[in-house]
Amino acid sequence: MRKVAGVLLAAAMVLPAGMIATQAGAAAAKPTCKSVSGTATFSPVLPKIGSTATVKSAITIKGAKLTGCTGGGVTGGTVGAALKFGVASNCSSVAKGATAKITGTVTIVWNTKASSTAKVTLTGVTGNPTKQTIAGSISTGLFKGSKLSVLTQYTLGTSCTKTGLASVPFKSVGALTIK
């Protein structure tokens, strides 16, 4: 009976240690997410094609969906961003893929309620003005010190030819990675 009690006591002590090691290992992993999609809003509105007026717009993203995440103990989340054009632009320059030197912060609120905030830069893709790479370093929160990167594509629609660009839908082309 003493041997059985001793074995059970030893097992009871080892099991929590194993669970802690497993949880710590899972937290050390970093996620890859299959998809991010949402809408970016411009303020002030980017002047329409044909206009010579230019503005340094702020870009706001609220509630974009991040889905299909594996690794790091997360499965998805919502994305918000506060970005700023560094160079005055308009729809004509955006449609041509001109560099607007867009920088700012992206915040992800994970499905676990933890968050990550990254300082990012948007870089246009040569040959396709509707694609941009968003990349930067996570400065606070979950996965602090890691690099974030995703290739996105947006759809201009007809607003650039009629009224100017107030908002644009976007989606990822490939995965959002944190390394």
C-alpha cells in the first residue's frame, strides 16, 4: 500500500511540472495566420484622379479580422491600425504605386484577449500598385521583440475617379507571420 501511495504522490507531483513545461513551450511558439481582411479609412479623403491637390492622410483600421492562426496559443483576433502618409498624395499617385512613406502602429487583440502592438512601415510592391507589404517589430504585449509581416492587397473601386478615396477594402495575400 505504501508503494502505491508513493507512486501516486510522485505522479501527482510530476504531472503539474509537465503541464507547466508544455504551456511554456506553447507560449514560446509564434503564430502564423492564414488571413487578415478589413477596411482602411482615409482622413482627409485622398483627392480623386485628375486632381492636383495632395494631402497627408491618416489611415485608420478598426475591427479587421485575423483568422486561421496556429502557434503561440492563439487562433485569431481583431486588428486595428493608426497610420500616416509621410508624403502628400492623391488617388493618382496611389494608383501609380508612388511611395507615400506610410508608417504607424498596428494593434492585434488576440482571441485570448492578450494584445500585440507593432510599429510598422507599408512598402509598395513593384509592378502592382494595389499590393503593399506591412512589416515591423512588435514593441509591446504578446510576442514583444518579434517581427510581424504580411502582404496585403486593396481594391480601389470607382471612388478614386468620382469623389476621392475615403475608404478601401483590403485582404492579405498569403499569411501574416510573426517571427
